[in-house]
Amino acid sequence: MIHNESIVTDKKKIIVLGSGPNRIGQGIEFDYCCVHGLLAIKECGYEAIMINCNPETVSTDFDMADKLYFEPVNWEHIYEIIEHEKPAGVIVQLGGQTALKISKKLHEKNIPIIGTSFDNMDIAEDRGRFSDLLKELEIPYPEYGSAVNVDEAVEVAKKVGYPVLVRPSYVIGGQRMKIVINDEELEKAVIGILKHIPDNKILIDHFLDRCQEAEVDAIYDGEQIHVMGVMEHIEPAGIHSGDSHAMLPCFNLSPLLVTTMEHYALKIAKALNIKGLINIQFAIKDNTVYVIEANPRASRTTPFIAKAYQIPYLNIATKIMLGENKLTDFTYDKKLTGFAIKEPVFSFEKFPGVSKELGPEMKSTGEAIRFIKDLRDPYFRQLYKDRSMYLSK
């Protein structure tokens, strides 16, 4: 006789998909997002159901959700749970790229996705469709192309011009991402991608060398946008955002550039009909703002901004995704005085064979927040000096 200990209640249910067993340092931020999402769901009167399989996370504490399924975040397990629970919808925007990948299967099975629709999320994820959208919106972006084999990749690289950033699609943490300067390096990078991630579309972007990088995290409710924060990276473009020190607010970008990024964020969020969270990464060169990518989900900087400004942004975003509130229902009293620095944490002493050189593939194993009163702070001055060394290479 089969016994099922999961008793289904009559309450309306919302399932939250977690980030699964990510690499060290890539799960804690999304865990924060999931936890605050669960609390918001319960506040709205729904039964909150969590699916995640990482024992090191708070979201998998037995008393955090109304019901926890400690299961792998893959389709076979998720679909059985959905069939059993019959939720009002599933939230994929809080669990990073792992959860986002499940949205296609949910869409194909007509299972409601809470927040942004699958098709609009896929436009942001699909480099070709997203670049077409940017072109339509008259927003600058680096030249790009896609390939499925080495020969196609070489053709695309010659078209967009070296140096190029080569990467697999639909991955997190800059996995297998490299900056290459010639055909030989490109061939090695593409072969490496296809060996470890077969049948993956390869994205090739012209790399904007020696430029500034920044990013915007925002919430859009279908009518209005609230920019949670505009962060300026201290390290130049080419170093993964998870390994970069990010300053909140910006310290060296003009008000015009910041306003331009906020304007582009609004145009993109509106065009994608975002319902909830969006993160957009920018490169600034010769006073032109280029959009690198848009992530229609919580990013690893969302908790950083929420903590720095002491505003419950994940609670707000979840209630907007659920359709319970609009942005105008909340107040945004940002309490930060001075600057907050997102500080990556590295564990190179634990892995002596790993190269310490930073690049587009993420190597940090965590992050911390450092608050400074002004730009005369010795810690910041040393960081800025190190940035100059990167630019002089």
C-alpha cells in the first residue's frame, strides 16, 4: 500500500521554485529572495509551497513555508507536485536561472506562471529576439550573433569584430564564458562549450573593451516602474558581475548617464510587460549607454539593494507579481547615507590550483556589504586604484 503524507488543503496555493544545488556562492542571494517571497505569499492569504533541494538554505527550513517539498528542481519532480497540489500558480522569478528554465515546460502544460509571462521572459533570454527588441526600441547594444558549431562561430566573430565574448545560452554564473581575440582562441572556447554543454546555442557578442559597467534593478507593475537601485561596478566590463565590487549609488557616472539607464529600463520593462522584477546590465563607452542583457527575475544584487536601503523589496515585488498591489501602494524611504559596496568573497586559499585572475566566469563564493561615509574612505580609494590597474593592462 502506497502512503502519501502530503495532505492537500482547500486553500489557494502558490508554489515557489528555488535555485537548487547551485555552485558555492551562487545560491544564498536567491534563497533570500525565496524566503521573503514565501512570507509575502502567506501575508496575502495563500498557502505557500516551496520546492528546493539545498540543505544549506533558509528556504528549506521546515517551518518557513506552509509546505516544503525537498526535491530536485527539475521538471519530472516539479510536475508530479503540481499535479498533486493543483496550485493557483508557480513563481519562477525568485529562484534564479534554475527556476527560470522551468518556465517553458510550465507554459507548454498551461500551468499559470505568476508574474511575467513565459513568452516575455523568453524574449529577454533569447539573445536574437532581445536584440531585435532593442533595435525596435532604438536602444544601443553590442553587435552579436549566434552559432551551433565552430565554423558558424568563426563567421559570426568576423562579422561582429574581435574581441568577442563567447558563451553558452541559458546559464548562470558566467559558466564557460570567455573573451577571445582571434579564431584559434574562439575555436577552443566553442569546442569546450559543446563538450560540456552539448546542443547548446553559442552566443557571440562584440566585447566593448575598456568600458564602465553598471546595472539597474527595478520593479514594474504593468503601469509604473520603481528603480530599486543603480549600481556602478568598480572593476571595468569583462569581469563577471558576481566578482565585481558594485557601488550603490553610482559614484562616477553623470546624472545624464544614470537617467539614460533608468529610461532604458522603463522602455524594456514596458515592452516585455514585466510583472515584478527585472535586472538590466549596461556597458558605458564614450558616453554611450549599451544594454548588455536583461534578466526578467530577481538578481543577486536585489537582496544587496534591499539590505542597503532597508526596504523590503522582495516582499513588494512578490505582492505585485501576485496582483495584490501596485507600486503606489508602498512607500520607499531609502535610509542609506553615504555608499554601500557589494564586496565579493573569494576562497582561493581553499583551492590553491585555481587561477586567481578574474574574468567573465564567476569565481566568488559569497558576498558581503561594506558601508562607507564618503569617497575618501581608504578601502574605496584602494579599490579605485586597483581598477586603474585593470584598465592599464
